[in-house]
Amino acid sequence: MRRRTLFAATGFGTLAAVAGATPSGAAPAPSGAARQDCLTVSPGDSVQAAIDAVVPGRPTTIRIRPGTYPGQVIIPADRPFVTLTGLGRRPSDVVIVDDRANGTPNPATGGTWGTSGSASVTISASDLTARNLTFANAFDEAAHPEFTGHQAVAVLTRGDRLVFDNVAFLANQDTLYVNSPDVATFSRAYFRDCYVEGDVDFIFGRGTAVFERCRVHSLNRSTGYVTAASTDTANPHGQLFTRCHFTGDAPAGSVFLGRPWHPSNDPNARGETIIRESYLGAHIRAAEPWSDFGTWPWEDARYAEWRNYGPGAAVNDNRPQLATPHGYDPGTFLSGTDGWNPRRP
């Protein structure tokens, strides 16, 4: 074992580098990166300082002790093979949080942060795994009626082969932004046993995302929207929800399952959202669960269901059903050209 001390004003103690396996669900580490470093973050420390201490390309586990960790976290593309592990008994014991929104003034530019810039955590690196913690954006919409942009992202993903296991995502509008570096790049993320909470378009973006056994919770709002996929037409796989629970504090029949987002009015953003074998609560609009987005009709998007149940479930002309579930499963969505399989046996 090799030990070294990280000085400066980081609040860290020691940084241990030990032999270890590649993080679960990740692609094989590059040649020469067999060692796995391990850092431990305690309350009062900076999660960003831990990210900055990662040796680019070397598998690193960052263990985070119970506590609340304020401040924006940026995980750049040159920090792949990072594992973030909360050491509490439950995800709520470790909270990484910031509170900026689209309309929050950005003193560095004289403008505002914008939706992407509002993210509490931005993950541009690939092969990241996060376990047993909470990512939150604590922006208070009611306290800032002067802002025209209330989008406040908890997590923005751009990297490929990302795994979130028993993780909570908390915010209001635009909670979880599953994206990619550019339209031509198809990035994949797998969410297992997670909790996602919000009110408007709170799971959105062009990335390929699979949610398995997750709880998707709609907060109270006069009209809510769960998803806003913007999957490019060249990407065969967008959002898949399987064996999930859609719950809500919102009034009965007030929440749409989704609407098709076309960034910059891109006609090739033909979003895909598939929901199968999932519980839909009474807050979901049973008669017409999909909504137009401005002038973009929901019928042009790739929306479909399969054997959903609960008071918000129904089969009618406004609810396209899969002819067959084959090909609409986590393995197909995630395998890509490299055969990636982050699922447990």
C-alpha cells in the first residue's frame, strides 16, 4: 500500500492507493491503471477537492461519510473510473447539494447560469458509479419570483457507461438531465433502485437512460410533466422505465408522463420514452398521459407502454402500446457496440 497526504486547504487526511478491481459496471480500465486509489471525504471537506485529486484515468473510489456537502461538483471527462460511495445507512445520510438555477446571476459572466450551468453535479466523465447517496438542487422557486428561469438541475450527465445504484435525485424543475457530449454521441446511464423527484420535465435529455425498479415521484404542481426526452432520430434508444413506481403528491389526473423536447427546435429530436410493467399512481392522466411541447406534437415522439398497472394506467387511443416487449429491455438499450452490461446477474 502506498500512502500520501493531500495538503492545501482541502480538509482531507490521507489518500490511499490500493490494488483493486474495476468499479462495478465500468468498462475495463486502461492499461497501466491497475491500481485503485481510495479517498475518504468527511463533513467539512470538499467533494470537488476529492475529484480534483483523482489521477486522470486511474480507478478511484471516493468514500463519503454521512453529512451534507454544499457546493457545485464538476467531474471532467479526464476523470473516468470514479466510484462515489455514500457511507451512511441510507441515501439521505450523504447529500451533495447546490442551489443555483437557470436564472441565478453568474458573476463571472454578468449573465445567468442557464439550465446546464445550474447543475449541482455535472458528470462529463465516463465509467462512473455512484452508490447510496443523494444529489440535490435546493433552489427555492417561491423565494425568487423575479427569475424567469426556474430550471434547477440536480445532476447533468454527459459521460457514457454510468451506473447509479440506490441514489436519490431531488429538485423541482429539470431534476435529472441525462445528456451526451454532442448529438452524434450516444451516452448511456443505468439507474437501479433509485429515487427521482420533481415536478416539470424532471427526467429529460437526449441520453440513453434505463430506470429499473426506481421510484419516480411527482411533486405537487397545477400541471406536471415527468419526462422530456430529446432523443436524436439516429439513436435507437432513449428512456426506458421498467418495473418502476410512479408516485406523486400532485392532484389526481394532473401529471403527464411526458412531452417531446426539441432543443433549439431541432426536428431530429424525436424523443423516446418507454414505460413497461410499472405502477402508475392516480396523479397520472389516464385519458391522455402524453402532451405536446409547444408546436411539437406528442404523436411524433416515440412513446409506448407495456402492461402498466395502477389507477393512472389505461389502454386507449392516446396511449400507444408496444406490439411486443422484445427489444425494449435494459440489455438491448444499454449494450451498445461494446456489449456493456452493468446489471446484476
